[in-house]
Amino acid sequence: MLDAVEAIEGEHYFDRVVTALVMFSVIWAVLGMAVGVYVAAELIWPTLDFGQPWLSFGRLRPLHTNVVIFGFGVSALMGTAFYSVQRTSHVPLFAPRLAWFCFCAWQIAVLLGGLSLLAGWTSSKEYAELEWPFDIAITIVWVCFAIVFFGTIAKRRIKPIYVSNWFYGGLIIVIAMLHIVNSLAIPVTISKSYSLFAGAPDAIVQWWYGHNAVGFLLTGGFLGMMYYFLPKQADRPIWSYRLSIVAFWAFTYSYIWAGPHHLHYSSIPDWVQSLAVVMSLILLAPSWATMINGIMTVSSASQKLRTDPALKFIVLSLAFYGLATFEGPMMAIKSVNVVSHYTDWTIGHVHSGALGWNALITFGTFYFLVPRLVGTALYSVRLANIHFWMALAGTMLYVLAMWGAGVSQGLLWLSLDEIGELSFSFKDIMASMPPYYALRFVAGLVFLLGAVLMTYNLYMTIRGRRTIHVRPPAVMSHQI
Amino acid sequence: MKTVISSWLLFRLLFQPTAVFEELSDTRPEPHSVFFKFVVWLAVIPPVFAYIGASNFGWRLGAAEPLFMPPGELILVSIAYFFALLFAFVSTAVVAQWMATTYGARHSLGIHFALVTIIAAPLVVGSTIHLFPHVFLNIVVFIPALMWSMYLLYRGLPIVLKISPERGMLMASALIGYLLVAAVSFLGLTVALWGQGIGPSIGV
């Protein structure tokens, strides 16, 4: 027992890699969102591509999604996973050099991957556009991420594995499985490969990947973030720990089946579509169980809102999480999907999740985390409060614009004339969309400017400071 | 404690929202009096405007001709709109009352009816734009109305329900969560009804 205490006294958590990941996550957020605003502008003023292939919508759109999801999102998840797994296991990171490798290799992969998309390399699979050399690189980094994360859990000093680690662990395992299977391809040249799957099975595999990337990365991963940082910020234990574990297993079991709802009314078997509808509806239960758990945890900690601007972001992110996880199953119902499919309603749904849930919870976490990493107070609480209202306004405007555009599109391209032919051509309908797209452009700009404000605020907080050393707490003998 | 709310209160809301909230915080209105004195009338306004607008100008979605519905069907849709608004109102008030236990707020149903009436008032004012039912124009007008409404919610809720501003912020955000879900349910239900042949005719 004495030996153990001495060992604890000499060690500290490895947080420098966390700081680096958070900083790069913020940089990718601003870059990725800026590209998003640019492509939104291109939909209003198409000549903004200046005749350059690399500036065309077709190349910039995957750049936007990849930079935001893999640059901003995964860097944030990796950073917060490294931070929280040490503290919930009461040990420093396993293999810290490997953690640094994960950080460096991931940033290089996102940078070069982004450039390859601009150069026109694409597998044409949505959210998996990167070509085979990057797929292999991503697999290697991901395995290293898994070794660091699970290695830390394996050497933990307290017996229970806290629920945030279940979600982060689920993220690592499932994304590895999805990425490897969906990326199976035959390379032809360095920049081109062809999927191992053909036709309808290829589409099913792609959306099994696509939907579960949303599920286990953008939902599960960020739930891991929520389960660690929300109780920390609220200074309360999670409202119902049992509910969180039940929700985790229900979520893991039901999410994996729901992907084919992306392929309603296509050539995949009808029973596969119906199964996806049922599983999508079931998914509502674990999603909302988690939302209720979060809301109830924070409900008794209102006094924290006086001093901590970060908590506001997390509270609001839960409201948008509730919206997105309800809207998704609803849009999976075939009689709703018949109108919503192939319209901007889908884009609105994605952004109510991406802006309202993922970005807001990450912003809240960063406002909490960065001052603690460098051992100081946040540079400006006022700027953070302004950012909060900008983020809320941007998200609401975005969602409203896309609801209006999407429902109009759905109605117009199903309209029939007296002899049963389509009333409007695709071109006519799209020609009526610029007002909505202008509104969406303004929404994106407001959201982006809020993120720029956060970047400045966090930069001024970090400037001239080093990551402080935090020691693991002394461990009671019964916990070892 | 007063049990009756003056009709002037809604008009004063435009200029002196804080004074109105404070007056309401000392009032214990009866739910049925709020419902029949304010809610029913406020809920009639948007469907009437929508009926007048849609029958005279047709719904304009931006592409080609405006969409006209047969008069009988338009009346049915407008009546359905009225009942949907009543349902939205009552359900929001009941949900707010349910949440009040968690946040330690006032629990009487009447005060929640009054609070939701106030929050809904800017949207009723905004519904004037239904007189010219151009979808994009309606969205553009409803955005400031919604911002006004959300301002009243965040500012008014803690005063009327007598809780701290921080608790008010949490409860208002939870209520926003419910309202977002209710709004999208309404959208989904409407679209599903189109597929069943109710509303504009689409090729499904």
C-alpha cells in the first residue's frame, strides 16, 4: 500500500496532449464552418467557384463535412476522452507517446485528406470520401487511439468503469468496425479505388456506416463528453447512474439497425426499410432517457449558471439533442420520409444535431476545460455569453430556413398537374430557393462569427501559459 | 391576490414587459378564465388570417402559380389549424406546470396558462402575415416574432413563476426543448396527412 502511494506522488496526468487536441479542434471548427458558409454562399451565387474545379461545390462540400466531423469533432472527442479517462481511472495515460502520435498523425491526416478532396480524390461515399491511402492511415491512428484509451482503463486504480468511458469505448470499437468494413476497396491508382461491394449491398453498407457514424461518433462519443463534463460542471453526480447504463446498452443495440432509413423508396428490400423504421422509432427511448438524465442532473445546480457560462451551452445542447433525436425517428417513418427525402429538410435535421447538439456541447466543454488545463480563469465571461446567444440565433435561423425550404421542395416536386405529370421541373424549384439559402447563409455566418469569438476568448485564456500538472488523487485501499 | 387579468395587460406587454410580468407574479388567475378570455380568441386570429389570405391570394411557394385549395377543404384546414393551436397552447401550459415541480416554480395551472398566453402573443401578432401567404415571407416575419417570444419566455418565466433567474433559464431551455419537438411533430403530422390525401394534392 505504501508503495502505491509513493508512486502516485511522483506522477501526474498527461494533459499537454489534451490542450493540443483542443486547440486544433478549435482551428478546424473555424476552418470547417468557414467552408460551410462559403458553400452556402455558392448555392446563392454559383459563380463564386470562379471556374476553379477545386472551388466547386462538389469538392468543397465534402471538405466542409470532413473538416467539421473529423477535424473539429474527432479532435474534440480524442482530447476529452484522454482528459476524462485519466480522471475517471485515477491514473495517467497509458503510452503517452502513442497519444502524441495519435494527435500528430490525426491532424496530418485531416490536413492532407482535406487537400486530397480539393484535388478531386474521392471514393464518392458520403462522410467516407477519403481515398484508400487515408483510410489505411485513419485505421492505424484509430488502433493507436484504442490502445491508449483501453490501456488507461486496463491500468485503472478504481474498480468501476465510469459511464463516459463506456460511450467513448463504444465510439472507438464501433467506428473501427464501420470504417474498416465500409472502406474495403480495390485500389486502382494512388487516388482511386473501387468499393468491394456492388449495387444495393454497397448502398446498405455505406448507410450502415453513415448512420452509425452519426450514431456512435456524433451521438455516442459526444454523450461520453456529456456524461463526464455535465456532472463536473454542475458539481452533482449524474441523476440516475442506472438509467445511463441501461440507455447505453439500449442505444448500442438499437442504433446499429437503423441505417437503411437513409435508403427509403430505393432498390433495397422493403423489409430492410421497414426494419429500419421500427428500430429508428425504438431508438427514441434510449436517446431521450439520456436527455432526461442530463436535464435532471443540471436542474438542481442552477446556482452554477451565475458563475459558469459553459453550463448554458450544455443545457441548450440538450434541448437540441431532444429535437434532433425526435426529428430523426419521425423522418424515418415512410409517410413523412416520402416528402422529406431528397429535400433541404434533411440538411436542417443534420444541422439541428451538428450545430445545436455537437457544436454547443463542445463549446460548453471547451469553456470549462481550457481555463482548467492552464490553471486560470476564462479571459472573458461576457464574450462567452455573447457567443451563447449567437450560437442559439444561428442554429434557430438555420433550422427554420431549412424547414421552410425542405417542406416547400417536398410539396413542389410531388405536385402533379391535371394529366398526372409533374407540375414543376427540378430547375424551376431550385430557382425559387435562393431566399431560403440567403437566410441559411446569414445563419451560418452568425454561428461562425460566434465560433471566432470563442477562438479569440480561448486564445487569450491560453496565451503565455503552460498546461498545469495535475496529480491523481490518493487512492483508498479498498478502491485498489 | 388578484384572480382576474385585465385585457390591457396584453397591450401593455408591448411596451412594459417587466411591469406586466411583475403584476402577473402577484396574480392567481383561474385557468378557465384565461382560456375563454384570451386563449380562444388569440387562437382564432391566425386561422382567420390564413383563411382570408389563402382564399384570396393562394399559398405561394416561390415556384410558378400560387396554390389554391377548394373552399370546403380550406375551411376544414383552417378549423384544424385552430384546434392544433389550442392543443399546442394547452399542452405547453400543462408541460410547463409539470416541469414546475422540478424547478421549484409556482404550480397553479392558471398562472401557466397566463405565462404561455404572453409567450404566444408575439406569434399571434406575427400571424398577420398569413394575410399574404407567401411561405418565405411568412418565415421572414415569424423570425423576429419568435425572437420576441423567446425573449419574453427567458425574461418573464422566472419573474412570473417566482424562481431565481438561473433556475428560470434552465426551465425556459427545457420548455424550448419541448416546443422544438412539438413544432417538428406538427410539421411531420402535416406532411403525413398530405400523403393521405388531406391538404394539397401530391403524387404519393
